Amino acid sequence: MRAIDLLNGRLKLRHLVLVVAIADQGSVLRAAEHLRLAQPAVTRSLREVEHILGVELFTRGPRGVTPTMFGDAFVEHARAVLAELRRAGERITGLADGEVGTVTIGTLLAGSNVLLPRAIAALKKDRPGITVIVQEATFDAQVPRLLDGEIDLILGRLNPIGDLRGLRQVTLYGEPIRLVARHGHPARARAGLTLADLLDYPWVLPLEQTALRAELEQVFRAGGLEPPGDLVECTSVLTVRTLVRDTDMIAALPQLVAETDADLAPLPVPLETVRRQVGVTLPAHRAPTPSARLMLDHLRREAVKIAAA
């Protein structure tokens, strides 16, 4: 196949916006409505891109369009280019006045209860014009969006990044993980409570692909126990807290969460081998925007206060 020169002026920025919109909306018609363009204009522009590239980007079906392997590859790069341009605009604005901008944070279960609200409050007091967007998901789900530039940083329990390229991590503080239950939980009445005793009750645990879940399962197996069979898998802090508060479920939560929730309390069963390092995961080769840099500064300051408490 011939080499493709995308810098010869034929490919326009509008082409990137259009292809990403079609991929996101799943049809040419919905993309046209989203972009407030006529459908024939969108169809014509898509044909222009496919002619420039010499490949078909989408296959048409009765329910819309599906990216081909060429489409998947092009959309991935188009998203990255658009994210960098948005970042460039924010950086220029930030350099001009330092008062406005947006920072998008992907948060995990750990770090979202105490550190993040404190850091956001401090940032908003310092820079009320900055918009903070918080999106919760698992680490594995956040990483592609971080690399694509859709989010600025991931905050929470540091997961091993292993062979994942293009990432760097900054540790903010460490704290124990505690088993928690509601105040009136029947397990509290049992003398000499052990981990084995707690298997008589339902549990709510992190998803299997999380580092905390793997460490908890190691604790059970080290004690010759099978992990709980009666369980709910969840990463939502609000859902976990409500389940533990309103039922006999047991959860493993960061100590700060356990100590700051009036409806929950730690159980007298230690998890001595399970600690968490809370920190941020960042792109290794992309400088943070001015807004993201300010957010990082406040996260560091609040983390120091938490560690010293």
C-alpha cells in the first residue's frame, strides 16, 4: 500500500471531528444531528477522508455504522489529536490569566472519599473559574482514556502499571485497609471474632481486576480459607457504603473512609498485610495542563495533611 501523507493539506481538522463524531454516535445521521450539519455534508466529508486514506473507515448496516479495523486505528489517533488541540487551547488560556480551565479526574474507590473532596475544595477556593470533572471507574477502564487525553489524571490506590507504556505514578500517602460493617452488625457480638467467622455473612468486594481484590483473596488463602461466595462486586463508594449501612454486608475500605463515616465502623479483624498507596497516575510524556497542575499541587498539599494527622 502506498505511503499516506496526512500533512499535505488535504486532511482537515473538520475531518477528524467528523470521524470521531460518527464513531461516537454510531450513525451518520446522528453524527450530523450532533454536529448540526446536513447529513449529505457529513456523508460527503466522510467519503473525502476515506478517499484520502484509501481505505473504508466504517461498514454500513441497517442500524448504523461500525468502524473497520482502519476506522478503529484512525479514530484512536484522531481522538488523541483533538485532545492535544483542546489541551493547547487551555494551556494558552491558562498562561494568559491562570483563572479558567477544566481538569478531568478519573477516580477509583481509594482516594475519592477524603483526599479528593478536600483537594477540590482548596482548588475551587484558589481558582473558582476552573471546572472540575470527576468520573469514577476501574483503573483498567480509566487508562485508555488517560492515554487518549480524555482525562487528565487517575487518582486512587496505585495499581501496578507493569508493561503499560506511557504512564508514570506519583505516591501521595499510604494507609491501612480495614474490614467494616454497620454498628449493629451481629458479628460484633461474637467473642474472639476471626476472619473465618466473617464468612458467615455476605460481602461487597472490589471487582476481580482490581489490585485490592487480589490482595484480599491472598489474605483468605493465606488463612486456609476460600474467598466469600456470597458477594457483590462494586467500585462505587456510594453503593458500597449504602449496602454496608443497610444490610449485614462486610466490606474492605480504606481506614479514612471507615473513620469518617458515622454509619460504619471497623471490625476487630486486622488486615495487616493489606495497605494501600494512594497516588496519581499520569501520562509519562505529556505535560499536565495548567488546571491539572494546580489540581496536582492541591492533592499533594492535602495528602501531606492527611499523612500527618
